[in-house]
Amino acid sequence: MYVWRYILRTDIRNIFGGNMLNLVDDVRPVSEFRANAMSLISQARKNHRPIILTQHGKTSAVVVGIEEYQEMLETLEYLRKNNEAEQDIDAGKGVAHGEARKAIYARAKR
């Protein structure tokens, strides 16, 4: 289980291509986004980092490139399925490796 958690943490860090949020460049007020939407969207896509939008000094929205968004969705789906699998194993619904292997070989011989 430790190995999986390490891999998941590594995957989560890499959602944005391993690029960390830059608080100077990546946090912008909504008014600036309204005035410069195309350039900020291009920045998010080019840098593979989200743009955090603020409204009245508080965070209000995130702009993220489509590739990063798709990767986030895939990561969330992977985490959901992994969680379901761990719950099944904890509930005793898992199949031992040897049994699964035998079943796979039996199907392959048909």
C-alpha cells in the first residue's frame, strides 16, 4: 500500500507537468483576466500551470489548459477506481494472485 501511495503522490505532483504554481505570475484579479483573457489562457496552456483568479482579494476561479484538465479527470478516475479496489480487498472480495492467474490461463486456453 505504501508504494501505491507514493506513486499516487508522484502522479498528483505531475498533474501540471511538475510545474509548481508561481504566486507572482499565476494569481491574477478577475478584472485583469477580463482585459487580457487570451494572453492569460495562452500563459496557462504554455506554462502548463493554472491561473488562479481573485475577486475582491479572495480566490474565486481557476483557469487551466485543456490537456491539464483532461489529465486531472483521468487521475481522479484512476484514484476513484483504486479506492474502490482497496475497499473490495478490505471487504474480502479480492481474488488471490494464484487463483486469478489460473482463471486467466484457463480462459486463454479456450
